[in-house]
Amino acid sequence: MAIKFQYNKTSLNNLNKQLKVRKNALPTLKNKEAALRGEVQKAKVKAEKLIEDLDASLKKYDYLASLWNEFESDLITITDVDLVTVKVAGVKTPELKDIHYEIRPFNAFVKPAWYADGVAILKELSKLGIESEVYEYKRKLLDYQRKKTTQKVNLYEKVQIPGYQEAIRKIKRFMEDEENLSKASSKIVKTRHEAEEEEEQV
């Protein structure tokens, strides 16, 4: 990325300001990147744990497999899922607050005794499934922000800060050269004047 500048004091001051802004922002960006990296890992671990719990629960209820054929599939439905927004390392992420179910009334005297347990089991399984999805989405959001932050850190560290430093060096060198040329030309003019004065006196 080429940094545009002019060989003058105004441009030098602007570049120094830009460099200072980036140097001051870099530690904060690095801290944010580290925090996001940690949060991505936490969300990944939590999502994997919930999927493991779901698999374990499904295995635990394997013995009921033949009974599920008697269960009415429309007996319980999810009507709504409440999510809240939680800020994690400065990033808005979802968190599961509540799941709303609608349970169709059934006659406990006519239906099998395990129907009530079946409803509770389905609630447990659906909660694990939904929560694991929420955490997986949370991980993706955090990872996306981490990548963006890493790109910004790299841009500042490897491109912009060295670019501004190089531009500042060039301007300073140019201004020093100009000053030296100005001094040299002043000396030449002065020497000429002195020589002319000496000639006039002779």
C-alpha cells in the first residue's frame, strides 16, 4: 500500500499523527485478537460438549426406540426460541434464554404411562440440540471478528506502520538535503560577495 505524501512540514505532521494513531491502536487490537481467540475456543468446546451430551442422551434413551412409534409426533412442538444478545470481547453474540413449547393435551388415562416422560425427554433433547446450534453460530461470529481483527493487526504492523515510517524518513531526508543545499548556496553567495568586495578594494 503506497502512502501518499508531499515533501513538506504539513505532510510530515499528518504522517506523524497517522503513525501515532496506529501505534496506539495496535496493542488494543492485539489484546482484542487474543481475547477473541480465547472466546472462539470456549464456544467451540461448549458446542462440542453439547453435541456429545446430545449423543449421550440419545444413546441413553435407545431402549425406548420401539416405543417412539406409539408416540404422537405432533404432541409437542417448539413455538418460539428466545435469544438474548451478549457482548463477548466487544462482539454481539446470541445466547439461548428460553425455548417455548406447545404441548397438545392428551388423556393420561388412555395414553401409555410413559407419554409424560416422552415429553420431558424431547424437551431435554431439543434444548441440547438448539443450544449446540447457538454456540456453533456464536463461534462462527467470533471467529469472523477474530479474522478481521488479525487482518487489521497485520495491516497496521506489516504495512501501514512501516509505510508511514518510511515516508517520514524520506520527507526528513529531503528537508535535510534542502536545508544543506540552502546553507551551501548561502555560503557560495557569501564567498562570491566577499571575493567581489576584495576585487573592488584592489
